[in-house]
Amino acid sequence: MQLFYCRKCGAPLRKSDRYCPRCGTKAVDPPEMTEEAAREQIGILLEYINRKQAAQRQSDPNLRRRALELVAEIGASVTMLQRKMEIGAVEAELLIDWMAQKGYIARPDQKGWRVLFTPEQARTLDLGD
């Protein structure tokens, strides 16, 4: 049985699936497995795996604390977190999303994300979910 993957969430789909069982997205007909189509499906699966692994690491309080301290000192940027913390873009993006969700940073203005705490406060913020 040949599998292919949802373009939205990366969940494995069977050829008979008309909708993704995970996110409900309408499944397109499975691509012919040319080399190019196989590479695309592998890319979708790898992106899904990377996001899943990054999401699991997000619960590490040391990672969150370090990210908060960097954001307080330098500013909120996915690229900055990626470079300074030596993490992937997906993981840095998830950290920024987490900070926005918790209210530590506000939506961007002309200068970028607005940081709502000082470096001293970053060391004492509650990191619980």
C-alpha cells in the first residue's frame, strides 16, 4: 500500500482517503510517484517530523528562559533566536508564538515585535503553561 501525506498537517493518507483524518483537509489525488513527487512527499513528511520534534522541546523551561532573556536584551525575532540559540527556524517560530500567546510580547509594529518585559523580569517570569 502506497502512502502519501497531507499537504497541510503532514499526516499519512491512504490512496482511498478523501479527507485527512487529522485536520479534515480535502485530499488531492495521490501524485504519480515520479522522482520529483517522491521528493515533495519526503519534504512534507520531514517538515511534519521537524515541527513535531520542535513542539516537544518547547516544554523545556531552560530553553524558554534563555529565549526570554535574549528577547529582552536584543528584541524578538525568529532569525535572532535561531542564530543565537542554534536552533531550527521551526523551533524559533514556535518560541515566538509561545511568547505572544503568553503575552510576553505584543504583535509587531513598524519596528517589529514589542517586548513587554525587561531582562531582569525575564529571569523571574513564570514559565508554566
